[in-house]
Amino acid sequence: LTPEAALNKAAVSPKSPVVIADVWDNPGGGVPGDSTIMLGEMMHRGLKNAALATIWDPMAVRTCISAGEGAVLPLRFGAKTSATSGDPIDAVVTVKMIALAAQQRFGSSFVPMGDCVCINVAGIDVVLNTIRSQVFSPDVFSNLGINPTEKKVLVVKSTNHFHDAFAKIAGDI
């Protein structure tokens, strides 16, 4: 599905959360994981009860860590490595949580995500990370203070490996 079609389908789903896999920007497939295409479309629609994980942007993470939890600041993030990754997002964000040396589960293993921050931009919670990693588990959100079961839409950068863990909480995938 295109980003537009996936978000249209999520908008009419009676179930939640709806999990959308951004398979094109899956860092497990070798891409940077810094695309803003899905987030840009979410912002364009004015989506509020949503979260996205992850956007790889070590510089933006460092800026948010320096600003501290609760800080409100103008930030440019994402889309730094390729002309096909969308446009960088320039917005005022709120730093909701900082997690140093963050991890997520993949079965019984732990996968490092590096230092991470949860920011809120235009009503959407976004996890920024410093170590490129595809999304495997809902704890990519919960470890950053986001309750994934309370969101209408969750966007994850992954192709297949997310499915088992997210199927346990998803209303629709």
C-alpha cells in the first residue's frame, strides 16, 4: 500500500491499534531508517493519536538529550542520508523521554537501539534512535514512555519481524 492508502485504511478501521509497517524504510533491509515520508503524511492529515518508531538521527537525539526531558524546541530531524527519504521535518517538538542505551526485545534476545528520545511533534509520538535497528516489539514504544495499546495508529519500520509481537496487541495490521 502507498502511505496514503495505508493511512486511509487505518482511519476507517474500527479496531485499534492499527499497525502499519513501513517496509520501504526498514533498517534491517539495509536502508538508513531515517525516512520522513510516513510521518510527513501523518502530520499532513493532522493525525494525533499515533506513534512512529524509529527515525535514525543521532544528531537530533543528541540535541534533544542536551535540551532535556520536557524541553520544547525547534528541531530538524530525519531524511539526512538520501534524496529519496523525504524532506527533513522542521517543527517545534517536545522531548517526552530520554533513554540512554535503549533496547528492544526480539524473542528472548535484546537488540540495542542506542541512545533514544521520544519526541512529540504535531501530536504524534516519535522515537528517534542512534543505532539503526528495525522494529521488533511493542517495547520499542513502551520503553520510551508510549503505551502502544492506547494509540489508534502505530507505524513501525520493519518488514516481517515485527508481526509476531505486534499481533498480540494489534487490532489490525
